[in-house]
Amino acid sequence: MARNDTPRRKRKRLRVSTVIGETFIVLGLAMLGYIVWQPWYTTVVVQGEQRELASGLVSQWEKPEAEPEPGVVPIVAKPTEGDYFAVVYIPAFATDFKNTLSEGTDAHQVLNLDEKGIGRYSKSSELGELGNTAFAAHRSGAYTAPFREVDALRVGDPIFIQTPEGWYTYRYRSSEYVWPNETDVLAPFPRIEGRVAEQRILTMTSCHPKNLGISERVITYSVFESFSPTSEGIPKELLALNPALAETGEAAQ
């Protein structure tokens, strides 16, 4: 048998720098994939599930025993911690945006759950009450992020909140960026501790910067405009902004 005297090539040893470089490339690709996947997941998948969940919640509501008197804004009774009590529609976020509202801001009971996500600060005013009704939600991260597009709000944009009794309409007024310890944004009259509330304010709080930021908070303020009972149907302005609601007839029966 012929003997093969061809010398074998020596395998090159991997340099530490090569291993480190390739590791960084893999990590970079993984991070890029997450950055692309996370907004898609929270804005497409989770919000799609939220729309179905909100519709199901509305269909379960019982018809109110009696309508509020004309000119009277009903005050929603304090819900049990973690429970759903309303649905919010914010066309500025997306034409078909809607999300359930729950009581409390506990991460494990509300904020981190795809089926919830937006929680009311329990010490803030009840919905419909004079003062400051404040809500919190994530803007990015591994969890649901209902307030991701909060910077899309423009002065005058409507925000609609639906309850079994009817619809509360607010108008967006302004935003500001604060440090996490500036809790006076939750005061009855935001940013002025101790002042007697003279109107109904809707405050939404979330983290800033938008993508995985927690160093600051973004705060938005909206002012109450009107209340309409369930018997009057979906507000015409909301129907004009989201015509699909007319097809589903989403009003509490």
C-alpha cells in the first residue's frame, strides 16, 4: 500500500480576541433581534389580544339599573385591587387602540400582565370624581407596553373611557418629563400639593426614555370634557376615528 507522506496542515489556534469578537457579534445580533421583535410583539400581538379582551369585558357588563341624571358625572365605585373596571380608547396611539383599565399599579397583578397592563393609582381620584385620576403603564420592555406611543398625543386629542354606566371623554393638554421621585404629579391638582381640585384631570405616567429607559418619567395631562350615558351609544367622534366599532356595536347592553 502506498504511503501518503503529505504533511498535515496544523489547525490554527483560536485567538482569545477572535472568540471575544465573535461572541460580541452574536450578542449584537441577538440584541438587534430583540429590539425589532419587542415593539412588534407589544404593538401587534399583545394589542390584538387586548382588543379582543376589552370587547369581551364590555359584552359581559350588565345594563345599569338607572341612568345618571342629566348633567351628573357618575363616580365609579372603588374596584377591588387588580380587577378590571373600564376600557380606554386612545386613537392617537392607533386607530383601533383600546385597553382594559385595572385597579392598582402592582407589577405582578397589573402592569406586567399582557391581559391588563394599565393600572389606576389607588390613592388617586376615582374615575368621575373631582381631582386627579392617574394611571400607569409600561412604555417598553419585556412586558406589555400600552403607553408606548404616549409621545404621539397632540393638544386636543381625545381619550375615551368606557364603563357600564357610559363614556368619559377627555382632551389631551400637555406633557412633561420628571424624575422618578416627583410624585406631586399624582396630587389632586397635579404639581401643586394640597390645592383643592377644581376639575377632573386624567394623568398617565410611564418610563422615559422610550426604549428600555427608567431614569425619568413621562407624564401626560388631559382634561375632562364630557360624560354620555351608555344609552346614547358610542361617541360620534370615536366612531369617526375608529369606524370598525360601528360594525361590532361595542357598547354595553
